[in-house]
Amino acid sequence: MDETIDPRLPQHTIGFGGTHHATPAEIRAELPDDLRMEFEEEYQAALAAANADGNLQPLADMLGPWQAEVRMRRSSDWPETEEIIRRINAGLPVDTVPADRTQWGDNP
């Protein structure tokens, strides 16, 4: 029996829809302009690679982080999180975050 993995199949599911798996159209609609352009470049490159060699893994690999980005931005505490990220990136001090606030999103 041949144990080779078919490169046309992703090693994980490419999820679409719902709160955790934004579609490419939802990602485009919810990102600010600068990130939307970056997403679009990565997305088109992954689609071109998949079309050229039938390998869906690059598409699966690039969509996951963008879906996570949109999931973070949909969170009710995103403005506070965005400010913390801005301060960290600027090398400024940040307050500690209570342990019960370490999950992304509004789910308990």
C-alpha cells in the first residue's frame, strides 16, 4: 500500500463560514485597507499555486491566520486588545491582563 500523501489535499480542513472561519469575501470586507491589500496578495498567490500544481496546502496555510485575524477583530474586546498590541509594538509598557481575559472572543 502506498503511504504517500497526495499533495492536492490539505493536511487539515479549510473551514469556511461561521464565527471561526471567515470566508475570503468576509475577510476582505472586514480588514482595513492596508491589511486587505496584504491579504489579497497572499490569497491570489496561494490560488495561483493551487491552480498551477493542484496543491491546496499553501491555500490552507495562508487562510488560517487571516481567519484568526478576523475572529480577533470581531471580538468585543478588540479595541482594548488593539491598543495593547500598539503599545507593545511601540515598546511602551502595558498593564498585565487578568488570566480570565486571555481567551480571544466572547466565548467562555
